[in-house]
Amino acid sequence: MYPERSSAGKSTARSLPSRKSAQQRTGRRKQQKTQRRRKRSFWRTLRLIAVVMLIMSAFGAGWLFFTPSGTEMRFLIADTLITTRHRHWAKYVIGQEELDKRVAAYQKKFIEMGEEKSTLEIKKPSPVEEKQKPLIEYKTVSGKGTSGYFSGYLMIVNDPTKIRIAVPNRIGRGEKVSSMVERTGALAGVNAGGFADPNWKGNGFQPIGVVFADGKLYYDGVGKNHRTQIVGIDKEGKMVAGNYKVNELLEMGIEEGVTFQPRMIVNGKGQIKDHADGWGIAPRTVMGQREDGAILFLVIDGRQTHSIGADLYDCQQIMLENGAVIAANLDGGSSTVLVERGGSIKNSPASQYGERYLPTAFLVFEHPEQVTIKNIWEGLDPSEIDPSTW
């Protein structure tokens, strides 16, 4: 026999699923409403952010283009771009006409900064004092510039006669400074002069201007009766920097040197008056000399999180604080590198592709008279060198 089921039982059995389904439908409706509210809230927030950003952009553009401080910032951005391979981007910040004027004004100013004749007299320490000092000393430097913090190194070479210009060891391509240091057995080295670099595809083989090494003119890209901005050392160990004719330099007995600019300190006076004339933020390499003859090589990292870079005014002030009575800018940017014995890189170069191939470097030797630097440009016509394909 089957058990009896009451009508009440039947009713209970049918009503339970119905109530459950109703609750589920209600829950779904609530969930959908919540999702719709969240979506509306999301889009309202997004619109609000867009409006705020639009307002901020409008205020930012107004500040950049219609206020003195904004204009100063635009020129700083443009100057910084000028020191990179993206120089052409600067026209979007200040316009092509203003960019051309800016570059021309800097070139004129740099030439003027190199005109004053140096009256530098080196007061060499006695032989006893020289023996008490190491040939090379390193000092860390840091500071806060107009756009952030920077850091780097100061390499002090206490005997200036121990410095030589090195060049690549083969025709057709530059050489990394680390390779030059390791190959020649140098104690240390820094990058020196610039090079022709069309469309950022230069191979580092063709220098800009002139190169003097071992008292000889290794490379002449300007002509003996024309002027160039030199950075180097004469046969007495005195630093030479400024605007000279090539023939003048030969008569002066320049021993090692390259073309670069500007000279920023002469006769103990800084030539750059403030940050506005500092030629943008970038990695920097600077050479200077104290009255006691010690050569100072300043290397500042840039375009990185630990060091944004420095302008030339920052570099000038560091050199003055460290006793420089003469100082001049060397090739910087992605070329900036400081190398220790064995080819170990001490700083942090900015190039994403690693250390660059360069035409020249200032190297320090214990016995420079024993080092032979071959002139790889001998017999070559500078006008026939293609810097991107040799």
C-alpha cells in the first residue's frame, strides 16, 4: 500500500520551489540594478576624470605658453631635446623658427665664451708632494638641479702629464672607451670629443673638428687657418681650452686635444650666469684644471631614475667648488662614460644600446711615454669619409 499524502502536504511541496524561484528572481534583479549603478558610477567617474584632465591640460597649456615661468620651462625642455638625437622634437615645443634662433644663439655665445685669453699659471707641487698623492682619486658628486637630482663622479688626475688622447685601433669604426682602456693598459679613461652622427647612425669614426695626440695633429676637419673650440693639454701639462686657430695650437705646443665646447670657466671665473643658459638637462662630461695642475674630469649620469642629468651651470658650479680655474665641456649625452683599469665602467651610461663607439678618449697612464697610439686617419681625406658607412 502507498502512504497517503494530504492536500496540505501537496500544497507545501508545490509552494517551496515557487518561493525559491521568486527569491532568485528578486536577487537577480537586485544584482542587475547594482551592476547598472556601478556602470553608471564608473562612466560618471571616467567623465569627471576626463573633464578634470581637460581643465588641467588647458591650465597647463596656458601656463606653458602665457606665463614667464611656463616659457622658461618650454625653453628648458627644448634645450634638453637639443642635446639628444630627438633634436627635431624641440620644434613642437618652441617652433622651428625659435629653435633655429636658439641653436644659433648658443653657438654664438659659446664662441664668445672661448675668446678671453687664459692667463692660467700652473703651480706644480714639489716631487715630495707628488709622491704623497695617488695618481688618480675618485670623488662622488651629487646635487639638485632645476628638474631633479643628479649624481656622478669626479676623477682627479694629480699629474696632468700622464694623460693621453687615444683613438680607435682600426679604420672605419669608433671604439668603446672600455676597449681602449683595456687594449692600451690604461689606468682609467673618459670620453672626449664628438663625432659626425647623421640620423643617429654614425659609427664613431669621424671626429668633429680636430684631434691632437702625442703633440701631432692626427685629424684636421677645419683647416689650419680656421678656428676651433679646443679642449686639451699642452706639453707642460697646462690645460688649453677656448677658441683658437689650428696653427696657433701647433705653435703653442698642444700635446693632446679635441674639438668641443663651450669653455665654461676661464681665469677662475664662471662664464655661465644661470640655469637658463645651462643648455638643458643631460648626462655630462667636463674637463677642468686646478692651480696645482691636477686635472678634473666630471662625469654626471643622466636620463635615469637615479640621476636625471645636469645642465652646464650645475657642472660649472661643481668644478668651481672643487678648485677649477679653467674648465670646458666635452661630449656628453649617451657618450658619457668613466672607465677604470681593465675596462670596468664606473658610472651608468645613458644609452639603451650600451656603451657607444667613439673616435677619442682621454686616458690616464702610469707611463704614457711607453704607449704608442697609431693615427688611423693618416692619409684619409676628411671630406671623403662617410660617417655612417665606413
